[in-house]
Amino acid sequence: MRLSLILTTALIFLLGGPVKAQQAELIDRTFSGVSKEKTPQGAKKEIQDQAAQKISEEIIKELIGEERFLKNKSLIQSKIIKNSAQYIPFAKPSPMTQEGEEFKMSVALKVSLRDLKQMLQNNTLLNENDAIPVVLPVISWADRVQGRSYRWWIPGDKNQQAFLMKEGRLLENALRTSFQKNNFYVIKPTESGLGSNVPADFYNEKVAGEEAQFFSQYFNAPLLIDGQVLLTKGERTNNYRIEIRMTAVQVSNGRAIADVSRRFDTESGSLENAVDKKLREVAETTANDLSSQVLEAWQRGSLGTSTIRITIQGRNTLPLMEGIKEKIRFQITQVKNIRERLVSSESVSFEVDTSVSAPELLGKIEALDIGGKKLSKVSEERDEIVLKWVQ
């Protein structure tokens, strides 16, 4: 890390430039180092470089885990830590002391968690899994015009279902192409005839709960695309309406991470010709929309996390609520996202996506200083933490 760049950025910070407006997003860390350089100037530079290296490593490990850090160590070093001035806007050294041949000094750093996360995301390092994620569509088809339906996991009359199966393959191909661009692999169950592998106990119209868990484990697919395509008569003579709804679900915790809902009207003509023509026009863009949302969640690190509700009892002013969110979002590195869920005169509830358990998250929240106030546990469950204010 170039010292001049750090000092230039630090000066901007102290003079009230753009970085000052983002102070709530900065993490404070301190490093104490030792150098055997011959001169105080050389020792100061070495210890500052040590500080940037060690603090960067610590925070990156908190964000992506030890295993992933070690696996990508050379990439992290060359692309992230080498450019640490981009996310360390402020470094303040303490007075240097000398004991024998050694110089000792501490360095107070401010780390922009947002900028560091952005750099990790740009290098595809925030996602939790190096393997290509497998996606399984479980999309039902309903033709309300001719009274037909098709679900690939339920046996049926293939002659009667031939048209819907054809359109199902069309949509599966569009999903495969769109997701493959983002390094996801979509199984094509209709084309592969996977329905014959499904036990009779799982011939249910809706794949959810235990059924979703089974499908995920059986086909080794952590993500399901739960969806429905509905064909109905249109508002004009001899035209039809296609309604497509698809939701990408992370099966491990039942969380929806992306969804699309589209409605299209066909041109006039026979049902099969008009629907097929319109689907060929819109399937790719619809699949691209869903795929891009899933990729964004993957890059944020939201996949592989669990959702925990945090409820804070007592009156909470708007500035205090914003302060809570900012502290949790930017001071607890294992929190990937936080959003408000319920606000009342007596409490406020948030949902957080986090890679740590409720007890560990609780400990980190209780350690926060929020405008001179602290939070203390009222109760704790696997997916909910209730706290109250203490002085």
C-alpha cells in the first residue's frame, strides 16, 4: 500500500470531503506493530503496511470465511489488499517508541466496509460457494382455455400434455441459457424426463416445505424456481393471455431471493401457434430478469445465509432506528443485509441476513455502542432475538 495515497485520502477525510459523509460506514480497528528497520521513517512505513495487511486479512476472513480466504489468497492479495487505500481512507499512527533495535508503533485505521464489500463482490468473492450452483425449475403449466395442465414431476397423459411439455422445454432452455451466463446450472427436467425418478409420495401440485427439501436433496439443487405459467383467453377475439410467475427459492431456509411476474397478450390465431410465438419472443428476457436478481443475491453473499428477526423493545425515534441499522450493517461484518419489518410505538423489528448463529449475532449486537446506549437481551430463539435499551 502506498503511504502517500493513504495520507492523501486521510486528508480528504479530515477536511470533510466525500468520505466524511460516510463515517457511519467505517469500522475502527487498531494494530500494534514492531519493525527492525534502521530508520524511524522506514519503520513507520513497514508498520503501516503491516497494519493494512493484517486488518484487511481479519475483516476479509470475517466476510467470506477462513476456508474461502485461503483458497483465494493470491487473488485477494493482488486484487484487494494491494489496493487497500481504496477501502482504508484513514490511518493515524501513534508516537513511535524504540527499544534496542526495535521500533514499536500503533496504527488506528478506519475501514470502509461498503467499499471493501464492493471490491470483493466485483471479484466474485462474496458468494458462499465456489461450486457452480444448481437450479431446479418446478414450474406448473395450466391451460385454462382447453382445460389441460402439466407438471413434470406428476405422471400424466403425454399426448394430452404434448403442447405444454413443448412450451415447458422452451422455457427451460431460456432459463438454462440465462443462468449459464452467470455461472449457474439449470436442470432441464422436462427434456431429461426426470419425472420418472420422483416417488409417488411427492406427486403434489405444489412443491413446498418437505417436498422442496426432498427435491433439493434428490437432485442436488440448492435453488428451486417455483413457478406457474397460466394460459387464458385474451380480451380481444382469438387472442390469448400468458401469465408467468417465477420465484427463486433458497431451499435450506425457504427464503425467496428473486421473483418475476409477467403478463403478455398474444396476437390473434390458434392457441398453440399464438402462445408458442409469443413465448419465443419473451422467454429470454423474462429468464434474464430472474437470473440477474439471483446473481445479485449471490454476489452480495445473501445465499448461504439465514434470516434472523431482531426486535428492539421501547420507543425508538427515527434517528435512533437509522443508527441501529447503520451500526448493525456496517459494524457486524457477518450481516449481509438488514431491512425493517415492523414499526410500532412500542417496538421495532428488523430482519437480517447473516452467516452466523443467533447467539453469536446477539453477542455482537450487545457489544455495539449506539449513540452512547447499549442493547441487552430479553429473549433469544433460533430465528429471533428480542432486546431492550440499557444505559
